[in-house]
Amino acid sequence: MSPQEQAMRRTIVGSFAAGVSAVVFFGLIAPLAMQSGLTVRDAFASTMEQSQPVIQPLDVEAIEARLADADRAMNAMRASTDDEMAMLERLSR
């Protein structure tokens, strides 16, 4: 089969696949999406009672303590690898 025939066959198959996809989308998926879209819109229109805040208040002191612990751990790890990093710098020159 020549390259021109292969290109024509790919074009025909691609066109057929695009047509089938369009038929499936507009025939099956689009009506279902429209129907579920109306249901979601109706759900948003209903009222909702809220018993507690959606976003809980932040405990700033606990967050700062965790950050300080992480900073201390990072500095300790960095201090334990200073010799190795210095040797790598010397070797990379």
C-alpha cells in the first residue's frame, strides 16, 4: 500500500471516528449533562443550616512551634552534612 493510500485510509478512519464521537456526545452525553446540570442548580437553590464554621480557626502558636521544630531539625541535618558538602565542593572544582 502506498503512502498516499495509507494517508487516505487514516483520514477516512479519523473522520468516521470523529463522526461517531459527535453522535455519541450529542445523543447520549449532552442530554445527561443537561439533566444533571438542572439537578445541581436546584440543589444550590436550597437553603442549608450550618452548625459550625466551614473553616476552623488556625492555632497560630501550634503552627509556629511546628515551624520552629522543623527549622531546628533542618539546621541539625545541615550541620551534620557540612563536612560532606565541603568535600563535594572541593571535588567539583
